Amino acid sequence: MISAASRSGSKAVAPAPMDKGKELSLSAAAFQTLAEQLHARRGLDLLGYKDRYARRRLSVRLRARRCASLESYLELLKQEPEEWDRLVAALSINVSNFYRNPETFELIRTRLIPELIQWRQRRAEPRLKLWSAGCADGEEAYSLALMMREHFRGPLATMAVSILGTDIDEDSLARARAGSYPESRLTDLPADLREKHFLPRGKEWVVRRRVAALVRFERQDLLRDPGPEDVDLIVCRNVLIYLSREEQERILDRFTESLRPGGHLVLGKTETLIGRLRRTLVPVIPRERIYQKPEVAPALPRQEVDG
């Protein structure tokens, strides 16, 4: 990292140590200014996050950079533009593991994927499209690829299977494309699968090429960028809980548009459908937050007409 003091012409003084018990100043005006600049520079909508979450994550960066107020943090951002990337990383949800919540992956393997394959086969459509939305470092997308390699070798030989992982954080996407992980990220993965589908490299494990070939990673802002079309399965877990109700509805609307009729959506266990989406997507396995887009669109509620 290049410090402000080391830059040409800068006479910045190293800040005094922060008192961890001291409450940080996050004024409304500075918060709005930061939100506008963040959107202009990185395309990230700070106002779309739940207020408490956004302020908590901002406080983490302020303490890390020893800024007592949001105003001083804005000044630091002027002097150190690379801090914008660290801020985006702090706001992004990028913690995951392979086969996180194994019971959910077991239901995807035993119920969802077979149904999705049969639906395509009945229509003579030899393709299958899976989407890991908010994929962080890629573990979820690769877990889906591992599942296909391990349990669906027949369909893999006869169908065009594509797995898309998307995230807003470029650093996370870089790690996902590298496919290299510490052993701690593989704790939920059976040892035989690790030995079969990963190569040891120093203290890390690298996804084998035959698995990585099924997955591609792209940058996407779920709040603004259109999603892929004709998707069979969308997995988006523990992303919506950090966003406001309005932003949740916008993302769920886009998921509904991306899903093909009969396609499935998997959310995190603490997440649920809200508002009109409860009439648009049907719960299939409620306890696991698994939903389906009906093959026939639900009828709109009848409205009484005066006179």
C-alpha cells in the first residue's frame, strides 16, 4: 500500500491511534456524499444496503484507517484512490465455503437438478444453465460444478452445461478465477472429493481444470445489471439480508425474469420472499428457502369496477 505521506507533494501526517471504544462520526451529509462518489466511481449503490449494515461496514474501514469521522475518511479517499477498492470489498458479502450448508446441496443434487434435466430433455433442449449470484470467491459456483462432475456425468456428456458466477467485487472474482483456496474453505467438502477434484499447491488447494471448465465468472451489480436469460437454477444465499426491502424486490424481480418457466431459486435460510414476489414464485421446500417459477403465470388479483 502507498501511504498518503509517500505521495509526491503530500505532507500528510500519520493519524493518531484510534480509541476502539470511541463512537465514530457518520454524519448524514458526509454519508450522502460518500454514496454519490461510490456510485460514480465504482457503480455501487450504498443507499441500497440496510442502513445499519452499511454504517457497520463503514466503521470497519474508518477504524482500519484511523479516521475519526466520515469527513476525514472522504479526505483520505482523495489522497489514496486505491482505498475505494478496499471499501467495495468491505461492503461486499464475500464469505463462503465449498458445500456450505450441505443439506441444501443435497436437495439440489437429489431433487432439483434431476427435475431440471428431465424438463430440458422432454423438450429436446440439450442445455442446462445454473447461476450463482453474489458468488464471492467462487466456492458456491465450483460446488455446483463438482456436483455435476460427480453425480451427473451422463447429462454432462449429452447437454451443454454452463455455470455462471457473478459478483460486484473484482478482487473476489480474481480469486474465483484463480480457483485456489486454503484448506479452511474445504471443511464441508468430503475428503475423497477434495482429493479427486483439487490439486495441492503449497498450503492451498486448486480446482482441477475439468471442474473449472464448467464455470465462468463475470462482474455484475445485481441492482443494476440485467441477468442471464432462460436460467434453470439461481442460487443466491445470504445476499438479500443486507439490502433494503426495495432493493430486495428489485433483485427478486430480476431473478424472476431470468428464470425460465419451471426454474428454481435458492435463497439463504434467513431470507424469504417479500411483497408481490410471494404470488410470483411458489415455495417448493420452504425450510430450505427453495422456490419455483410457475410454468403458467399466476392470475392477477381481480379488481372491482364501479358502476
